[in-house]
Amino acid sequence: MMIVVHSGGLVGISRALHLDDDKSIPNEFGLRAAVLMGTYGVLLFVLHFLEILLFALFYHFVGAMRSLEAALYYSASCYATLGTAPDKFSTEWRLVGALEALIGFVLIGWSTAFMVRTLRRIID
């Protein structure tokens, strides 16, 4: 499911920033390119936060976490592969946290590759 969310998010970001149009991509790294990349970074952050929130809502919905704040903290920790597990986390859902770490690692790498591709188009 997260791959669908992430790929849809990347397509949405590409369309919103007109990354498929060569005229929209600056041909040198100046102010226009910096604004484009800054906006790109903010939108990627929002996309990753949405994915973290979806995992947190799952943890809260299945009862693995009693508070949404704790679920959000745990989800962000797993997604960013920090590995801090709260004491009150339900043991039967720990494997999902480990899988979230793997998913987060892959999705952050995917976003990085996407951003590097755009930077290469500016520089080349």
C-alpha cells in the first residue's frame, strides 16, 4: 500500500512542479532552481509525513498504541530507522514496526533518487 501512496505522491509532485516539461526545469542552478528544489523538498517531507501518519493511524486503530501521539512518535522512529521502541507497545505488532523501518528506508531512498534525477536535469 505504501508503494502505491508513494508513487502516487511522486507523480503528484512531478505534475505540481511541472517536472515533465523541460521548459519548467531551469538550465542552471540559480534562484529559480533553488526555489524549485526547496519546494520539492517540502513536498517530499509532506509525503513522508503522510506515510508516517498512515502507519501511526494503523497502530492506533489495531490497538497497538493507546494514544495517537505515541503511535505517531513510534511510527516516525521506525520509518526513519531510529529504532526507539516505546515500553508500552504491543508485542504482537513489533514486526510491523520492523517492516515499517524497511519500507521507510526504501521510500526515502526512492525520494532521494527522484530528487537527484531532477538536480541532474538542472545541472546537465
